[in-house]
Amino acid sequence: MDRDRCRDILKDHFVLFSVEGTAEAAIINSLIENDALIVPHDHLVSDYTDATRYYTRTRKAKDIVDRYFNVNYRSATANGLAIARIVDTSSGKFVLPKSLKDEAEVLSFYTKPEIEMLVIHREGAFREWERASRKDRSLRPNVFCKSTLGIKDVKEDRFLSDYWSDCGKLIHAIKVYSETAHRDRDELMLVDLLK
């Protein structure tokens, strides 16, 4: 999708963030708490189980339809609903029923190869990661974080919430990561969510 069109959608729709994992949840939560997103705060859709949380771990299209499509998202300030999926791969299918295709925009933001690349960038270890991954093509970013950077809890909720609470460092890592990641021309990334 065209990035300018994506940003327009994020500005003028209600937005439901559907996050894949613990790290994605901690990152989106920090960006929301620090008002770093292009999405207006009053357009964030809260989770159906916790009205104070502005993202959901619900990921299947059917479940999202069942839980979130009982509200009219059109208003004087919003042109409907946008579902912003934070996922690590484009292989997962997310198809709304034909009857609802015009009711929501679906935007997928990819964090491939792994969300732990943000940790590597925050720690200033990207060159070291490149050297290590050239030596061992099967080396995964989360293993590098544990073995080389000594960050054993890289997938733990408590650690991640604290680690990404410094939103300035998070934003910097997202921006640097977007410069080094290989992405398709029309692929959206976390950087496309930032103000």
C-alpha cells in the first residue's frame, strides 16, 4: 500500500491495533502512552476485554469481526475502522467477509525478520549482528540478543514493558531499523505509524 494513503487512513479512521506477540504489544503500548503515533488518541479502539488497553491480541479476522464490528465507526471525525495488524510475516491470511469489506481498511505492518532487531538497533549492535549472522546464517535475532547482548528476557512481558518505556529510544530504534531492513516497495513497517 502507498505510505501516504496509509498515513491518511490512520489519521481519519478509528484504529484497532491487532498485535502478534508480547514484544509488539509492549512497543505499541509505549508508542500510544507517549502519543508518538500518527493516529489521534481519541480514534484508538480499546480491547474488548480491557477498555484501558488500546490494542488487542485478537488476530483472526473472524474473531475481530465478532468482537469489534458491533459499533458504527463512522463519525464527523472518522471515516470508519482501520485494522492495523502488527505481524512478522505476510504469509498469514486476514480476510474480512465480503459483506464487511467496505466497513474497514486492513493495514499490515511487518516486523520481519524479527521484532528483536529493534533491540539490536537500540543497543547499537547492528554491525556486530551483521558479522555474526554472516558467520552463522541460521542465527536468529532473539538468540543473538540472549547470547551476545546478554539480554536473556528479550521475549518476557515485564522486561519488554520496562525496556521500551523510553519512547525516544524506541522511536530511534524503529527509524534506524527501517533504514536497514529489506522490505518490499509497498510493505508497511512500524516507522509508518509514527508522527
